[in-house]
Amino acid sequence: MAEEQKALEADMMKDLDIGGTQGDTEKIMDRLLKSVNMVKGVLQTNLKLRQQIVQMNKQLAQTNIDHCHVESENEELKEKISILEVMDSGNSELRVVQTHVPVSYTHLTLPTNREV
């Protein structure tokens, strides 16, 4: 593998040979390798960011689904509350009458026809 790397570098040096000294060609080669490594790093970061975006989009979709369910449940509860409020307002007078009507307990203390 190291031999292949050296051969590749030698081929690149030949391609980069622009008539300068050997030192100039090596500097250009080093700069090119650094640039390639930087691009590689940027591409890897880009890939990670894309994966994070996909994951966040999945989470957002699930959150939207959950939100719709909660809104639906809230609407159902609001309807039930309004029905109960209507029922409660219609029975308030009846409840007052029922709570203020005196109750006779004499039937509980008097003997029944069977006991007499």
C-alpha cells in the first residue's frame, strides 16, 4: 500500500511539474494534499449533518402527528365539557330544590303492615 501511495505521489508530481524546482513541486504537492484532506473533512461533516437533518425531520413528523392527536382529543374534551355545562346549568334549579326539600323519616320508624 505504501508503494502505491508513493507511485501515486510520483505521478502527481509529474503532473504538477510546472518547470520549477523540486522543492516548489513538493510544496505544491503538500498544499494539494492538505486541500484534499480538508475537502474530505468537509464532506464527512456534510454527511453527518445530512444524517442529523433526516433524524430531525423524522422527529418533527412524529411531533406533528402527536400534536394532531392532542388537538383532536382537546376538541373532543371541549365538546364533552360544553355538554356537561349545559346539563349542569339545566339541573341547578332541580338540585337546589332537592337539597332543600325536608325528608320524613317516620316511615323508617313506624312498623309496616307485616309487622303489625
